Amino acid sequence: MEAETNQASAPPAVVGRRQSVIGVVTSAKMQKTIIVRVTRTVEHGLYRRVLHKAKKYYAHDEKQQARPGDRVRIVATRPLSRLKRWRLVEVIGRARGWQGE
């Protein structure tokens, strides 16, 4: 009986962290959906040159707060549609020259 109460009061174990990436919003024309371009640097296997690889992610933006050019952080989530598997967490930096809100 005592062991059951101790287990109930203990905090749940952390299963794992969600994958998160930082990128730049390229499009915010859809409702509650943004397209984020994430660029990473990779070294070429043979020539040892630094290459820039880019990939675009569709992310869910519930409050429609991101604008094109903003730096944002997105995290992986369950599938929300055919292409959306990411969710907007925060806007890190606003685009220059944007007049709004």
C-alpha cells in the first residue's frame, strides 16, 4: 500500500524531447500554415568544402503570428495534414521593414 502512494506522487518520467529546428519563414499565405526554410551546413565528403543544404517544412501557426522573413523555432508534432508535421513554438526575430500589429 505504501509503495503505491509513493509511485503516484512521483513525477512522470520524461520519455524524450521533441526535435526542434530554427529557420526563416518563406511563406505565410495559407490559413494557419507557414512554410519554413531550414538551412544547415555540411562538409563535402571528398572535397571538404562547406555546402549549404536547405529544406522546407510546413508548420502549423495557430495564432497566425509569423510573417515572411521572420526567424522562428518549430518542433515536430503528430501529422496535422498531408504535409504538416511541425508546429510553431516561437518567433525569434521579426523581419526587417515589416510594418504591422
